[in-house]
Amino acid sequence: MNTLIWIMAAHLVTTPPTVCEAKNPHVETQASVQVASEIKPGKNTVNNGGRLFNADENQGKPIPTNSILRTIAWQATKEDDAGITDLKEVLKLHPKDPSLFINRGVFWHYKQEYDKAIDEYNEALKLDPNNAEAILNRGLARCYIHQIDEALSDLSESIKIDQSNALAYFNRGLIWTDKKEYDKAINDFNKAIKIDPDDASAYIHRGRAFDGKQEYDKAINEYNKAIKIDASNALAYLFRGETLSNKRELGKAINDFNKSIQINSNYKHTYYSRGSAWLDKQEYDKAISDFNEALRIDPKNESFYHARGMAYHFKKEYDKAINDYTKSIRIDPESSSAYSNRGQLFHYQHEYAKALSDYNQSIRIDPKDAYAYHARAWLWATCPDEKFRDGKQAIESATRACELADWKDGNYLATLAAAYAELGEFDKAVEWQEKAIKLYAEEDKTDFKAMLEEFKNKKPHRS
């Protein structure tokens, strides 16, 4: 089929990449003079789902060839409004040509008016219900408006009709990755690669699926293949760097992030990922510098504020950290970790009511946030201000934290011990504190042993 496949450079979002952002729709048209010469069209022709539409077969109405040529040019330059205008002119003469609706849908797609794009693809499908490209393009548009299940259905239907289209397998693989169905994703990327073994993006995203399975060496091997095909692919270095970060090979990861930035300095998430690596290396000023750059590119990204807040947090610049956590929460009021972290800083600053409010918000948003239960219990058990202490609630909250951590976190066990001490149950406090101490290395036990002595002397702990 004589089809022009448009490819848009992939970009990341904060968590797994938004599905279907790596490649954009097929365009049903004569793609170039070269294609036209290969198919040897009649004097006035347009590609209609792989068949030639000849003006002589259409009641003598000639297709306005100049409009078609201009439309192809508009596609090449993404002059969307002009392209839509020219296609409107062509559609007046050929209202039953599905390829024209597909093309107009692509223009709406590039204008990010996805509902209008879907309407155009639906019109094409009324004329040709088995048009695989209309179904595929509709699926891609649905990805952008977060109709993920509907998009998955469209891509699968497109594949049933045309099993030779690598783009359909590729984008369905992205959806499976987003759904954390990594084996299904890998299977689709395998098929895409079999059809098009020179597509670096397919190797990159197969690597992402292996990374999701925590098969890091396999992931790195995929990124290496992508780099061998395209040594200037910034995403390959970015994702390989992220996998190296997951392996705690932070120096190598930072080298890859540097290479990615050298190739493309406009990927916000490369700065975010490099900043996160600097954060792990406790080089907080470098981390802040990278988060600043990420925020310069995208000043409305809650994760970037949150990450910079963590860097300020570790630097003990608490007011700056609180300011960033607050900005993160304003952008995303459902960020449980931002509430937990801000609550901790309010706690440090003796603003106990604000701290409790933030811990409660974190738990409301994420009832499995073990840290928030632990922090709330610690405040209830050890707060110097008596009006905020509540031993019974502290025991309940600390117990939940321990359950969520499978009773393997020494800090949480120590908080449970402190809760029992606040309630005057010192025997249980001693029991749980001894269990907490066993979970720590010898050099980390000093504070825990001091608490143990308090409990043995029947004294509650005060923070």
C-alpha cells in the first residue's frame, strides 16, 4: 500500500510514557512523486486505501490535482489549516473517498483536535468499514484523549485486517507497556521488529518492557541495538541511563544522560532523570540545577517540583522544600508523597496540626502509604505537645505501617514500640524495640538502644 507514515519524535512523561506518543498516524495519499511514478497513475489520481481512484471512472469529474499536490505539501510542512481547506475542496467532488477523510483526520490530529480527527476516521469507516488505516489512526487519536481500552480495541482490529503493519504492533505494544502487561508488549514489539528490523524505536520500547520486568540486562541489550542502528537517538541513551540508574550504576547512567542531552537538549525528562541520579549520589546542588532546567522546559510539572523539593529537603533548606512540595500539590492535589514529605517538614518545624493534616491527606489518597501511617503514629506517640499525643491511635497507625511493610522495617517497629510506651504498656514497648534493633546494622543501633533504655525505665519517648 502506498502510504506515508509520519513519525514524531517520542517524548516522555513523568511516569511510564504516555501511550502512542512515539509514532503518529498513517496518511492515506500519494506520498511523493517517486511513489506516483511507481504506480503509474492515470491523469488524475489519488491513493484510496491502496487502489487508484481515476477521475474518468467518476462520472467525468476531475480531481483538482493542484489541490492534491498542495495537500501533500501541507502534510510535509504541517500547515494544517491550509491542508484542511484543500481537502474540503476535494471532498466536494469526491464525497465517497475514505482516504480524503483519513487525510483530513490526520490534519486534525496534528492540530491536537483529536475528537475531530476521530470524527473524520469514523466518516472514512462508514464508507469502508474494513479500512485498517482508519481504524489504526482512530486508535492513535484515542490514545491522546486517554480512551486507552478503546484505542487497544482499534489497534487490535487493525491488526486483524492488516498483519503487515509494524506501526499497529508498535503502538499496541506501548499500550501493553502502559498497562504493565510487559510480556504482551514484548510480543508486539517482536512482531514490529520482524516487519521492520531497522526501527530503533521498537528496540527502545522493547527495552522499556524488559525494564518494567526488572530484566535490566536484557533492557540494556535492546538499547544497545537501538544505538547501533541510530547512534544519534537521544531516547536510547536516556532510557539506557534510567535502566543503569535502576541497577545503581549511577556514574554510567549520568554519562548516558549527558550523551542524550548533547543530542537533544530539549528533553525535559533527561534533566529530571539526571537530577534524580545526582540526588541518589547526594550531590544536591547538581540535582537542583537539573530540576531547574526541567522546570524551565515544563513549569507545570508536579514531579519536577516534588523532586526539587526533595533536594532542598536533604539540604535542610526546609522552607524552599515546603514551597516546592506545595507547588507540586497545587498542580496535582492527589500526590500522596508530596503530602507525606511536606508533613514531615511541618513536623520538624513543630507545626503539628499541619503535619497531621498532611499525613491524613496522604493516607486518604493512598491507603497503602506505609510511611504516612508510620509518620502519623510517630507524631501521636512522641510529640512534645501533649494535646497532639494519642497512644491508642498511634498503635493502630503504627501497626498498619508494619503490616504494609511486612514487619520488616525497623523504623516502623520502633514507632510501634513508642506507641505502646505512650500508652504505658512498657513490656510491649521493650519487646517491639528489641525486634526493631535486630533489623539494623550495629553502627545504626545507638539511637534505638537509647530508646530501649527509656522503655525499660518506664519512660515514654519524646521527639
